[in-house]
Amino acid sequence: MTAVLIFLATLLLVITQPRGLGIGWSAAAGAIASLLLGTVTLSDIPTVWSIVWNASGTLIGLIIITLILDEAGFFKWCALKVARASGGSGAKLFTLIILLGAVMSAFLANDGAVLILTPVVLALLTPLGVPKVHQLAFVMAAGFIVDTASLPLVSSNLVNIISADFFRFTFTDYARVMIPVDIASVAASLAVLWIVFRRSIPKRVDITKLPAPDSVIRDPLLFRAGWVVLTLQLVFCFASSFLRIPISAVTLTSAAILLLLSRRNRVVPAGQVLKDAPWSIVIFSLGMYLVVYGLQNDGATSLLSAALSRIGDSGTGAAAFEAGFIALSSVMNNLPSTMIGALSIDAASVSDAVRTAMAYANVIGCDLGPKITPIGSLATLLWLSLLSHKGIRVTWGYYFRLGVILTIP
């Protein structure tokens, strides 16, 4: 029970973040408690670090890239291009914004995408004259799609990176399995979002009120370099399967190139970008995984492993389906859910084929499940806080009702 109580207390600290403690130090407090109370030892730290370092570095690199490109006007340009492509149709604009969010999430990870896409969408809707009550439909759609579309690549979600590293999935192998899954998820999300919000979508919008896309580009050099860097980054991520280089090396190198280019014209504040980078994610990942590792050391994950072993007898397809629903992380937050799921699947007595299917199902459950409740992921909590600062209030009750309707399909 010691490990379980430490875990629950740490989770509470991470969600509430009292006195500005932040996610990093909240998780660190749990890790220190685990060390002091003996659920983990100092010798466990190198083991846990070997699991989380690549994921943390990859996410930091991607968010630095996202922040730089946002300052350069990259995403505002994309949004204006999308608006003009709609031809003034509200339905087309709604659909294209969802697809833009899906692309951003796939290539730049869900955490950065949700915090960049939301203000960009709001800035787009205001000059179009879309009433605030109807803006909520577009904002909620943007917030949901970045998580439900964060499945296709290893780098699309911190959950994916940790799982791929743990089970040694290459970038190519992972993409081969999960790109079709992501297409299904985006299609389902688009259909359900349309059904739920169809009455809030204006029939026509006046796109003539929008500025020219090129007018929002603040740094032309960085804007052009962004396309090249993102393309090369994707190429090298796939090549990492053969070259045996960590994905974090690819994303951090891409971020470093853009940072160096930003110093040339000094339009984009490189210092501020580095300051805003989520360095606390390193402490958070290490601290939270140590807490979860304590659950394994004290046998708290053995019950789940036993359940997964029994499920494994029902065949690969059924095992994947059931394991995916067990992994739904709406109640417990997605990162610890991923860690507990991975450790339990690894310890389950199942065939290699079933274990692989369960591992992918665990990723799906932990990528989609967080959207049911506001505490399902840190990205959602940050997103709700951002909306509040923008004058858009989304209560937890409203979010939960909507989350159930949108996520289960």
C-alpha cells in the first residue's frame, strides 16, 4: 500500500500543482518519497532514466521547433491558407481546421499543437465575425483532434515515444501499424465532432476580412527554413530505424538549426523560446516513472499483469481490444497509465504476438482515453487554463459530458 499511496499523492500533486509547484517538482516530490520509503532504490534511477531520456529530449526539441515557427508566423500563415481554401463555407472551414490540427499533432506532437492551434484558431475566427458562442465549436474541435490524431508517428505523443522505446519499436515499424489507426481515429473524430457541433457552425464566413497569408510572416528566412527542417526531420526519423540513432537527436538537432537561424534576423526571440521550453518535462518523466516503478517493485502491478495474462488466452484481436480499454487513462492521467500499462504488459505471460498487440493497444488507449475527463492529460489541463485566459469558460461538467460523447466512438 505504501507504493500505491505515494502514487495517488503524486498524481494529486501533478494535477493540482499547489503553490505553483509545477508538474516537474510535483513528480520529483513523489520520487523523493519513494526513495525515502524504500519503494525504489538509487540503483533503479539509471534503469528509469534509460526509459525516459529519449522521450523527454524528443518532446523538448519538438516544442522548441513549434515555438520558433509560431513566432515566425508559420502557423498563422497555415491557418489563413486553410481559411481561404474553405471558400467562405463554414462547414469546409470547420473540417479544414480539424485536419490542420491533425497534421500539426502528427508532426509536432500534441502538447505543442494544442497550445499553438487554439490561439491561432481564435485569432482567425474573430475577424471573420464568428460569435463567441459559436467559436466554442471550433475551439473544442481543435482541442480534441490534437490528442485523437496523435497516434501516427512515434514523435506525435510522449506516450508513443515512451512505449516505442520500452518495447523497442522502430520508427518505421510503429508508423506502419499506427498510420492506418490514426486515419480511422481522425475520420471518427471528424464525424462525431460534426454531429455534435453542426448547429454551431456558420453556413458562410466572409474570408475577405482576413489579411493576406504572407502578411503574417515575421521572419521569411525561418519560415522557409521551417519547411525544409520539418521535411528533413521526418526523413531522418524514418532513417533512425536503420541508422540506430535516437529520435531525440533528430528533433534536438532540428531545434538547434532553427535557433541558430533565428539569431540571424533577431525577429524571433531565441532566448525567450529557450526559456519557454518545457525543461520540467525531464524532471516530471523521471520522477513519475520512479513512482510507477515503485508500484512494480512492491508488486502492485502484478494484478494487472495477471489480468492481461488471462486476456491473452482469448486471441490476439480480442486481447488487443480488451487491453486498449483497460488502458483508457481518463481517470489516472495518460503518462502514468502508459508506464503502468507497459510494465504490466511486459510482465504478462502471453505470446510475443499478443504482447505486441497489447503494447500498441496500450498506446491507443492512452492517446485517446485522456479526452474523456479534464484530468486525463496535462495538455488538456493547460488547454483549459489557456481558454479561461481567453475568456472562454469550459466547466468540468460540460467537458466530461462532451468527452464521453466524443471519445468513446
